[in-house]
Amino acid sequence: MTRILLVVFVRDLMLARRIGGGGILGLVFFLSLVTVVPFAIGPDLRLLSRIGPAILWIAALLASLLGLDRLFQADQEDGSLDQMLLSPAPLELIVLVKCMAHWFMTGLPLVMLSPLFGLMFNLDGPALRSVAATLLVGTPTFTFLGAIGAALTVTLRRGGLLLSILVVPLAVPVLIFGVSAAQSATIPFLTPFLVLCALGLASIALAPIAAASALRSAGE
Amino acid sequence: MDKIQRSHLLIEDLSVARGERILLGGISLQLSSGQIAEVTGPNGVGKSTLLRAIAGFFPLRSGRMSWVESEAADSVPLAERLHYVGHLDGLKSALTARENLEVGLGFLGRDRRTALQALDCMELAHVLDLPVGYLSAGQRRRVALARLLIVDRPLWLLDEPLTALDRHARALLKAIVAGHLGSGGLTLTATHEPLGLAGTIQVRLGTR
């Protein structure tokens, strides 16, 4: 069982590395959004550092949504999904591992680069830390919530749009608590951060079940 | 190897529907170790649907499907006892033939042959480290069929296995299927071109 899941993880990393696209695309999108905003707003450093965490979070949400439509679709199109259904490992766990691999390739680089991008918004040390910490919890939550949408739209060729419509409402609470924790100047950090962690854990526990059942019915 | 034991696949009055539309109805079939059945019928009659329903990708609307293994005390789900090779080959173009087979092995578990041995049986050892995207349709098909050999599973569901195969590869596949039947396996194919093995059970769809 563990070996099956390890194979799924390694395979998805290998595919992401060979085919490219997904991970880099999200990162470039994140970078361009974060670079453009200070130009649009102007050189008001106080304003920038006040809205910086929110902009970083919005950019992270949109960047996470970007590559998600291919999460299961690529496997559905070439019949790999059928082989996964024949596996002794439950589809729920395979989905869980696929989401982890996806986050590893798309979400994690984003989290690691967020302090660098935070400098563009004149964020100070503690603010950079809290943005990175909240994104570290928030981006996997987006990936897992997005997996539900990706599984529901797996048979649709242009499912990206529908996926965003399905996932963004679910992501709003995550965004609210994430940004309030990141802007810890006004609100204490820990309370919203713990709620954010709870949302993340709930999505990791529940989303694979929802996504797997959507995938099973997609085979029909 | 646990394949010598007798296994039976029993399908009674199976029907499959998508929404309100009945795709297949009243299919009955009995298949035992060493037997091969060929599902034939015109295009669109539901041959692939039948195979996918047996594989468990489709929920049954009615009817019964049972899998009996004489020696297996614990009931293993049918999905873990079968191979399915369909129109979509389940291969990743970006991965090499070896990586694809190792992934297939990883998904299905319990290896019998290595990727090299399985490809050797399909006479494809020379493409082992080529990305599958570079292969021809027939070669891709053979890599997909090599998955049958890499993991030991008694029931083979083959949807149009001869598509894109040349005459030599067809003979090769026929020999492999015969070997599988000889060691107590079961095979169900949906095809327009018979494999031509002796004792083939004919299942004709489209006369309802």
C-alpha cells in the first residue's frame, strides 16, 4: 500500500518535471501579479505594506487555481485513471497523494518565494514571517479544495472556468482567516492562524473523499 | 504462483444504464479458468461498456456479477483480480516504456516480471528507455499489453486488443493469451477480429 502511494507521488513529480507547465506557470503568474500591483497603486509605501499580505494571498489563491484543472484530467484522458481504479489502494488515498504531489510542485515554491515578493510591498520581518507561515498552511488547503472542483470537472474539456466558480466560494473562508492572520498588526496572529489550520486539516481529511467519489462517477 | 487455482466469473442478467438510457441489458455469461469469450457485435452496441462494467467502472443497474476462486478464502474485490486494456492505453507520453510499466506495476502491485522481461515478451525490449510519446500506435499498444504480463491477475479484459498490431504482433498476442489460459487464466475480449483460439465462447450483442 505504502509502495503504491509512493509510486503515485514519484510519478506525479516526474511528470510535472518532464512536462513542465503547471508549477512554473503558477509561479510566473504569482510573480507577475505581485510585480504589477505596486506599479498600479503607486509608490505609497505605507499603503503597500498595509495591503501587501492581502495581495500576496489573492495572488496565491489565483495561482493555485491555475494548474488545478489538469490534476485529474490528464489521467482521465489517457486511461491512467482506469488503472488507478484497479489498484488495491483506495482511490481516496491516491487522490490525497496526488494532491500532495501537486502542492509540492506548485504551492511549496510559492510559499518559499513569498518572503522575496513581500519585499516588493515593503513588508517588515515579522510580517514576512507571518505571510509565509499562513501561506504554508493556506496553499495546501487551496489545492485540496481545488481537487474537489478538478474531480467534478474532470470530463469537461474547458473545465478551468467552472472549476474556479466552484472553488472560489469554498476558498473564501480560508482567504479571510489567512489574511487576518497575515495582517497580525491589527488582530493577534494566533487565533485566525489556528482557525486557518483547522480549515486546512478539514480540507485534507474531507476533500479526497469528495474528489474520489466524483472521479468514480466520472468513469460512467 | 496462485494462478493454478480454478476461478469462475459468473454474470447473470446484467444491465447497465447511463441516467435513464439503458446501454446494455440481459447479459448473461459464465467463464471459467482456461476459457476465453469474445464479445462481438456492431459498433456502438455496448461491447466496451460491457467490459468497463465488469471492470467496475460503471455501476450495474441490475443483475449479478460474481467472482469465485476455489482457494481464496478471503474475498478479494474483482477489481483487484483483473487487468483492463482499453482504447485509452493508460500510458504517459512523457515517460519511457520502462517507467510506464513500473508505474503500472506500482498501481497494480505484486510483480511477476520486470519491465524488461515483459517488454521482451512483446518483443519491444529495444524501446525500453524511449519516451512512449515517440512510439508508433502499434508499439504503444504493445507496451500497454505488456502490463498484462508484469502483474499476475487472472481475468484479462481486452477491448479491441488487435487494434494497430501487425501480423507478427497479433500472433504474439495470441500466444500470450493462450499461455494465460493454459495457466488457468480467464480472458474476455471485445473485438471485430477474432483471435482464433480454440474453444472460444461467442457472446453476440446487438440481437436484442
